Amino acid sequence: MAFAPLRWLQQTVAVTAASLKSIPARIGSSLVAVVGVTGVVLVFITVLSIAEGFRHTLDTTGSPDTAIVLRSGSPDEMSSGLSRDETRIIADAEGVARGEDGPAASPELFVVVDVPLRSTGTPANVPLRGVSPAAFAVRDDVRVVEGRRFTLGKREVIVGSGAAASFVGLDVGSTLRWGENEWRVVGRFDAAGTAPDSEIWTDARVLQPAYRRGDSFQSVYVELTSPEAFDTFAGALEDDPRVNVRVVRETEFYAQQSRLLTAFITGIGYGIAFLMGLGAMFAAINTMYSAVSVRGREIATLRALGFAPGAVVVSVLVEAALLALVGGVVGGLAAWALFDGFRASTLNWASFSQVSFAFAVTPGLLVQGAVCALVIGLLGGLLPALRAARLPVVVALREG
């Protein structure tokens, strides 16, 4: 009895090796299972890479030493509103970094304008942000890579690299018309793939009359003296009776914006994978039933020689899992080769404007794809494996 586990393991290895050697004789049905799993994993990883790319774009936006100030109760910039006096109080609050040009605080406006998508030509909501000169000091990752900055007091704009790549008419030198106003594109900036890459910037003082905003703003972006100064800054404003504001770290603000859409896209990805996985699983079942049928006489002979039914079950499951894993690897590599870094844009539900981002096929997604493939293979091979183990030897010999 002491050697029973070893004998069972030897039998399992022998039966599994024989099963794998017979795959070339069944290459047609085996490829059906592999192709089915490849399709599932390709679609699964591609859809999830959309969510991962969108999440990465917003989650990497901002710095821990930057704060955003909104009107109290406002979840986003679109619903916020601040007077010029309030923005001055915010800029003078304790904890704000200061340079030669004064406080590193940028009162800003946020509106959306229609710009056609390059892919379809249909109009899309693109963020047009009115900024103050301090915006470039607060966001030190923003740098002009083509043309120049806009001139204060003029209807000039600079566009993010992501927006320029995703939308029509944002090339440097072009002229845009929104409402009754014309705007000239004088520069393109890069923000290292973060949210500002999807925006168009102009002088806030020019944007206010163009959109009848009077002397109001919607947010103030503030660079703090250090990340630890956030509590001091937020506390100073909360205790100031002249303002009624909400203070949030920039990193947390954009991370919150990504959660809803990321969860939605992820749910779609898992739903599609489940439905397609059912089809691939049936293909795997048919493949393994065919394998069991072809090897019926061989399996029966092994059973008659004393090979354990469990060894037969394991051999069928291993073959199904390996075929599915091959499909998973091919699907994962195809998703990585075709879509990793592919640029697209989608609607950010938090701001009702487009965000440009790059698909991100991460190692974690590749692992998820491989696990998905293995589950399909094991479930698809389970019933044929049980049939092979339970089929009476005499019946198997007759069928073979």
C-alpha cells in the first residue's frame, strides 16, 4: 500500500504522455478548441485593457502635493463655481507654495466644445480649460512640444497631444470656431499621458466672456509646499468663514473619476468572456469527446491492464488544459501585439467629456487571460474525462 500513490502517479504520467502523443492524429478537432479559446482570451483581454488604460490615465494624473479646490458639495468641476474673491483667499491660504511670480495657484474654468473624432467624424465633447499663468507651475509635467504657449488676452489655444491625435482640426496653425468666436491653435503640449493630454487650454480671462461666465471660476489648482501641507491648507480653508469650499488632493480627484467607468467596462469584459467562454467550452467538450472516442480501445486496454480510472481522468483533463492554455497564450500575445498602446478616446462620465488614453495590456491581464483559458479547458474536459473513466472495459473495446 505504501507504493500505491507512486504507482498511480506513474500510471497517470504514462497515460497522459500517450494522450499528448496522439494529438497530431486529431489535429483538426484540437485546433477547433485552441482557436475557440484564443478568440475568448483575445476579446477578454482587449476589453479589459480599455478599462486598464483609462484607469491608468486618470490614476497617474496629478501629484500628491497638488490640491483642487471646488465649491462645497460639488463632485466635479462642471457643477462648481467660485468667485474671484474666493480664488484670492484660496491662493493666500496657509500651505500654498510661492515663487517669484506669487502663489502657485491657478483659478480655472472648465467647458466642453464639439470637435469631430478622427475615427468616425462624429462630434465629441472635448474639454476646453481656461487656465491662469500659474497653471504651468502647478502642473510641472506639462510642456509645450510644438509651437508656443497662448498669448494672454488673445483667443489662442494650445492642445494636448492626446486630443490632437484623437480629434480633427487641432493641428498647430489651424483655426477653430466655437459659437460666435474663432480660436487659433498656436501650440501642442504633452502631459506624459495624463488627463491634461485630452484637453485644450486657453487664457481663463478670455474664456470667461466668450462663455458668459462673468468673473467666476470653477476650480483652483494649488501647488502645496509639500504633500504633508494638505491638511494645513484644507483646515485653513474650512475654518475661513469667507469661503465654502471642498478641498481634495489632485490624485484622489482623478482616481475617483475613473472608478465608475472602469467598473462598467470591466463588468462588460467579464460578461463577454463568460458568453464566449460557453461556446469555447462546448468546443473543448466536443474535442475531448472526440479524443476519448478515438482512443477508446487504447483506454480500455489500459484499464484492463490495471490502470486506475483516476489516471485516465487526469490525462484527459491535462490534454484539455494544455490545448486551452495554448489558445490562451496565443490570444494574450495577439491582444498585446495588436492593442497594447493603441490610442483611443472615451467619454468620462464624471465630466461628460472625452478622455484620450492608450489601451494597456498589462502582465496582470495576461495572467487573467491564462486563468480564463485554463478554466475553460478544465470545464470542457471534465465530462469527457468522467465518461472515459466510467465506460465499461467491454463496451470501450467493442466501440473501439
